[in-house]
Amino acid sequence: MLLKNIGRNVVFLGIVSGLTDISSEMLYPIMPLFLTAVLGAPMTVVGLIEGVAEATASLLKAASGLWSDRAGRRKPFVLWGYGLSAASKPLLALAGAWPFVLFCRFLDRTGKGVRGSARDALLASSTEPEHWGQAFGFHRAMDTAGAVAGPLLTVLLLSVFGMSYRGIFLIAAVPAALGVVVLAYFVEERRLSPDGAAAPRGGAAGLPARSAGSAIKNIFTPDYTRFFLIYGLFAVGNSSDAFLLLKAKAGGLSATAVVLAYVLYNAVYALAATPAGVLADRIGRSRALALGLAVFALVYLGFAWAGGSAVWLLFPVYGLYGALAESSLKAALAERCTAENRAAAMGLFQGAAGILALVASVAAGWLWSRVSPAAPFYLGAACAAAAAGLMALFPVRARSSAR
């Protein structure tokens, strides 16, 4: 039943994302430790690097989304994006100072930006609208399963084999390269026909050319704009997860325990993502997203107040936020745009979120250093709670209204 609902492309794109996330998540929990303990970077630099990385990805999603819509193609953008990210991993082993880490993260997130909007549009065009929540939830589950396996592999390499951070950076390139191979040979292109409907490989050529200004104007309907602004309020306080990891470390956890806590978060995320997507399809994507933001607010309050062993409870609850929010967010966006502008609409949304992620992460680093380590979490909780309340007011859209 699952395969019948979501289709072959969604399954193989899930496998690609799972392999890529094994690679990325081998590195993510040790990156702030590498920066601070090995390279001696201050907290403000950690915030800067993570903010620039995420802003780069999100801004490029906007540009690549517009380009993909105008070209009427998805797969080339997805392939190049995953390829760039795979190439960035072994370069980290050469880092002797934090600016080179910034460059490598920039290259990695450039790949994410190039692929993201086109991949999400390809997922949507490969699935019927009534199953979008399930499809995006399944994709997120596969992605996050890789995020469980990656840190576990890092723990094995650190604690059993005593491998250095630089050695782990080299090994992380292998699953990323395998993901590119699966994508190249097993994922099918879905071109767009002139009426904006998805067509199988070998179908009609791209859409008639439109100016970028005209395309963007058509995206910003009142419904899309309200959704855009409410989520932006949340994004102002949604700093990098690196601060959660550093808060856990500051609370007394060892480097290995920090990675294991992150694994626990991803395990809950992976297990809950598909059911959360099904729930979003049933109760409404905006309501499911509001619920996820409310969970985020509670978790961030917990990180502000607690430390030490409390993180073993907070990280799995944070996984519930991820499952609810990610499964419903993209489906909610997909139903607020049309097939011919879906990649651009999703890309512009994520571009704005990326700019705010840069602001949030730089602000979090400043607040941590100048106010207190709890301050970034109070800000995040307040923004999430306000956005959750506003998001809950959205009317539930009928399934038939999504085009």
C-alpha cells in the first residue's frame, strides 16, 4: 500500500537522501566540537558558519527553483546538487583553520541549495496530492534514518577505532558518492508539460518562458504570503542545532554522549516522520505544523532551564517536532502553489527562511557569549510559541484544492 500511494521515484529519492544523510550526519554532531576544541574557534564563529551554511542553501533553493521551473526539468538540478555535497566531505580533512571549514560548509550547502527545490517539486509531481503528506513524511523518514546511522558510525569510529575527526571526514565521502550513483541510475525525470502537469520521462518539453518577476508575482497569493510571514516569525528564533549540541556538552556530556543524544533525536524523528505525514494529511497540514511548533517551544524552554541528564528526554521530544514540522511544512507549501511554479515557490520560501536562519544563528552565538547560554533558547521558544498560535488559525484546506 505504501509503494502504491507514493510511487517509485519517492522510494529511490528516499534512498538517496538516506545515504547522503549518513554522510552529512557523520559530520554534523562533531563539527562544532572540531571547530571549538581542535581549531579553537569562538562561539560567534560557530554561529556564523552554521548561519552562512544554511542561508546559502536556502537562497540557492530560490534561484534553482526558478531555474528548474523555467527549464521544465528537475533531475539535473538534483544530480548536480548531491554531487557537490559529496565532493565537499573529504575536503574538510584538510582544514587547518575555521575559514576553510566555512568554505567546505558553503560548498556542501551550495549542493543542498541546488537540489532542494527541484527535488521537492519532483517528489510532489511523482505523487497524488492526497498523499503528499505521506510522501514527504516517507522521504523525511528515510533521510532521518540516515541521520541515525551516520552518528552511530561516528561513535563507532571514535570510541572503538579511536579515529580522528579528519579520518571521519574522509570516510563520510563514501555513502554520499553511493547516493549520487543511485540517483543517476534509478530516479526518473518528470518533465513539465505546457499546462503545468507532470509528464513522465520523454514527455513534453519545458514550459513557455516567463519572466522571473512574473513568476514571483504569481507565487505570492494572499494565502501563501500569510503562511510565509507566520513561518518567518518562527525562523527568527530557529538557530542552528549546533547550539543544542553545545548546550548538551556544556551540561556535562562527553563528546560520545553528545553524539548518542543526537542519534536518539534522529531515531525518534525517523520513526515518527511517516505517521506524522499521514496525520497531517488527515487533520490538515497547517494544524500539524502548528502542533510541531508548539513542541519546539516546549523543548527550547527545556534546554534553557535544564542541563545534564535532562537532554536525554529533550532530544527525543525534539525529534517529534522534526517529524511533525518537516512532514507537514512541505506539503502545506505544495498545496499553496501550482505545478508550474512549485519549485520556485518552495525555493523562495526556503530562501527567506535561510536568511532568517543566518540571523538567528549569529544572534544565538552573540546571546550565548554576551547574555547567557540559556538566552538563545528563550528567544527560540518565544518565536515558536507565537508562530504556533497564528498557524493554528489557518483554515484546513480541502484536498481537492491542491493543484
